[in-house]
Amino acid sequence: MSEVEGVAVGHWTDAGAATGCTVVIPPPGTVGAVEVRGGGPATRDVAILESPSSSAAVSALVFSGGSAFGLDVAGGVARWCEERGLGHDTGAARVPIVPTACIYDLGISGNTRRPGADEGYAACEAARPGPHAVGSVGAGAGATCGKLLAQAGWCKGGLGAGARRLHDGATVAALVVVNAWGDVLDERGEVLAGAWQDGRGFVRAADRVIDSPPVHPRLAAGANTTLACVVTDARLTRAEATGVVRMAHTGMARAVSPAHTVLDGDVAFCLATGARAASAFACGVAAAEAVADAIRDAVRSATSLRGVPTGADRRAAGLG
């Protein structure tokens, strides 16, 4: 996000409990769009971005741990925005528009702590333009991936970033939280982090599902999610931003295998600040690339928390 002028990112992290939240604060007037493709999303203020007739601008966007409980974070973010006069002018008040999406990290956190309104406010207070932390921070603190073989085979997920610059000078950046059921693949299609089996190394989830669909008592819809936020300084309409966010989902499918399953709550957003004219088509292509980069960055930057190793840790310890 640091590549897009006027956009600030802030994290609140509890590394001990392996949970946190992340806020993206764009300039006033930013156009937003969303597309939900997963089967079990935990979201707030999403419908307003799906309506072509809505002209409401996005005040802030939130990613959080805590499953649906983490939606409380948006209240603190809305309070922070209101105090600064940010929001949709209704005449009687300025109402902040704070789209929010959460990951299920209760399995790694042990449900010991869930981010709430105060933590959302703290993330806003920490928000700054420029480079921001990635890895096991913010909403990525308790993220995991590679759930095929249950918790013993997990790898650490995280929060990652990627960006592309268009020929006309516009920028398309992505921030992604990887808490996927599937494996994360590198640029050559090899597993970076995923389901691990001692003595065998990484087990390709897609191949295993095709050959033998998994059945496991903890295999529940909604416990896995990849969340993506694409931010661009391009001048896009709501319809154009929707086209960009649809293409952004392609980046998930390139870097997560399998993606968009009934077990995942995959959601992607697009925020367009409108600072410069640019091709919406080029923005969509760049968004897919930036999202794939950000997914890989998330697991490469992650650190082990609460006994869940990273993909690099797994490879260093054995096959992979």
C-alpha cells in the first residue's frame, strides 16, 4: 500500500495470542468495490459496495482476526473516523463507511483474545503512509494455511503486500491476509507453504482432494479465508472497480490451490482513490499480479507463532 499516495496502513497485533487487526485508510472520496467468492465470509458494510446505485465513499477498510467476533473492530475504526469528520454526509451526521472482513484464527489463538473496538481504534492511531510491516502482524498474526491434514500439518500464513506500476504511471497495490484451506504456490507452481506430512513433505491438497475427498471432524466451512485489498490511484467508476476486483480474484487462484472453496470465506476489495486517469483493464491485470505477489509475500514473511511453523521451517526440518 505504501506505493499509493495518500493511503495509510496500521496494525494492532497481539503476538502472544496470535491475533490482530489491520486498517487501510484511503483519501476521502475513494471509490470501493467488493466480490465475495468464498463459502463462509465474515463481513460488514459489504452490501453498500455491491450496489451500483450507491455513491458512498469508503472511509476505511478493516481486516481482522477473531472470526465474526472480530467484526467489532469496525466500531472502533468508525469512532476514529467520526472524530476526524470522515464519512458519508447524511445531513445530521457524517457516517463512516467501514467495510470489514475477518479471518477465523480461533484455532491457533485458542480463543484467548479477539480484537474489538479498542483494538480497531489503536490500529487507526498506528496508521501511517509509507512502508508497513508484513508477515505475522495485524490481521495476519493468527493466519494459517494448508489445512488438508488438520492442525498437525498446518503452516503459518500471514499478511503480505505486492504492487505493480502501469505504463501511464498509475499504481496498483495489494494487501492480502492468507488464512487459506489450500496450499500457497510459488511462481513455478511449487508449494511454498501448505499441508505437511512427516516423512513425505508437502502434500498437494488439490491432487489429494481429486483422488480422495477429505473427511475430517474439524473440516468446517468458514474456518479458512483469503482476504485481499487492492488499492489504486486510478480514477475508476464503481462498475470499473468491480471489474478490477473480479480480476484480482485471479491472483488468488494463481497462488492458492485450491482457492474459492466452500471451506473458505474468500473476499476481495478494490479501493480507487481517483488521483489519475488510467486503464481499468490494465488495472485489473495488474491487480491479479499484485494479489498473487502479496499472497506469496505473506507466507515468505511469516514467522512461527504458538507452535505453528512456517513453510520455510517445514522445509528446513525435513522433506518439502
